[in-house]
Amino acid sequence: MIKPKDIPTSPHERQLWVSMQLKLRGKTLAGLARDNGWGKTTMYFAMRSPSYPQEQVIADALGIAVRDLFPERYDAIGNRIHPTRSKADGDPESNVEGLAAA
């Protein structure tokens, strides 16, 4: 049984650890993606950037809770922390196309 304290906190080390844990179970990140109809790189991106559906598939394959695998993506009481974008990322007025012609 995997204990949360056994899971590396460094994203790079955690990805290697997850890959090894999956390999011990006869699985791979690419295989999990394929089984769910996603591109093979989708799972690798989820290891670095929040993506709940992919995180859930990885955690299920390892038999652990998502918040144990990605604790930095949850607050102290267990609520998911949703990433936010800077104003320039989602504000239509922050690019030339969103501005009225002068």
C-alpha cells in the first residue's frame, strides 16, 4: 500500500516515481492515455500542470487519492485549488483583436 509520505514532492521525481509504480503494475502513462482516448502526451502534461480527469486516472491506477498524489493542488482542508490565469491570458481587451479600431 502506498502511503502519502512515500510520494516524492518534486514534480520531476514524482513523474519518475509514478512511471515506475505504473511499470510495476504493467502499465504506462501513455497506455493510460490510450485507454481513455487521449493523446499519449496528455498524461505527461497532467503530471506538470493541473488536469483533474487525467490526475484521477493516474491516481486510480496507483490505488491512491488524487490529493495524496498531487497535494500542492489542494488546500489544507482538502479543497482543490484551481489555477488562475493572469488578466492578459483571458482578457479579450488585452490583445489587439479585442480593441475597437481608433
